[in-house]
Amino acid sequence: MTHANLATFVRGAAAAAAIVVMAIGVTTLPAQAGGIRNCVDVTGKQINRVGCYEKVWSDGVEYRMTFSNVSFSGAAPKELDAFYVLAPQTDTPQGPPPAPFAHDHVVRDLPAGNHGTYSTTLQGYFVLCTGQGLGSGACVATWMNPGGPDVIPFATTVNGQPLTSTAAIESAADAGLVALVNLGPTAVIVGSISGN
């Protein structure tokens, strides 16, 4: 993949950010009497008006994350935790169709016993295989269209290993095998781990 092609993919990824945020976030209104639902099951006028959850990976374990705000207002903290969006890591995507595309999510390790810092305000990133990763075969991509004009290489595995932890993703980024594409201010969301 050439630098120009990667730039095209990055533009396509940024254009798709609003679509992804709509698929995973909601405003802070109470859940309906039927209980909180998976975000992909929220449709029509209910989008951004009811509480919902999606599954996320953290340190190789799948948890449930409840979303409370798609249009974060106010001053965002300078350093936001990452909310990585990548290719599905199992046969059952965490964000299955009818979401804009089948995908999974990864957040950083949870603080043990609520010790240490933990932010519920998250910045969305796409995790894409780079030309170096694709060219060497070290990064296996699933080519998907996230709702923009292009099909882009979402990372599935790196060196044969799943990407179900921030350590794995950030190590692959440090090695130049994946690119972490910041989805910008429209992809600042609020979510909290609520169980596995």
C-alpha cells in the first residue's frame, strides 16, 4: 500500500467516523422499561435517545460497555482513553450488521479494584493495517467499507495474534504494522464497563 493509498484510506476512515459514533453512542436518557439493549438493536427515532450497550475487549476478556453520550459537550479532557475499532476478533462481531460494518472494540485494561485512573470519556480510533504490515504479511486485514467512499484494511491479527488488548494494538502500532486513525472530535464518546 503506498503512502497516497493510505492517505485515501485515512480520509475514508475520518469520513466514516460519524457513522460509527451513531452506531455506538446515545444521549443520557433513561433506559426503557424493557431494559438496556444492544446498540445495534436501537433504530429509528430511538437512536441517540435510549441507553444501550456493546461488547468490548479489555486485556483479552470480553466485557459489556454501556454508552451514555454520543455528542460529548463541554471541554474534553486533554488525554482521552482510546476506543479502538477493528475487524472482528471472533466469528461473532461485537458490532454486527446492521451496524455500518461488522467490527469489534478494544479499550484499555480496567483498573483492578477501581484503583488508579480510569476515564469513561473515550476517543475513537480505527485500527488499520499499514502498507508495511500488509506487505510483510504480518498484519492480516479484513477489507470493509465503514460507510465512507472506500474499502479500508481493518486489522484482524498481527503476527498471528488477536488484537484483544490495547497492549497488542499499541505494540503493533509502535512496530509500524498498524495505523491508529484518530476519528476526531465527533468520535468522543462516554462509556462505562458494566460487566462481562
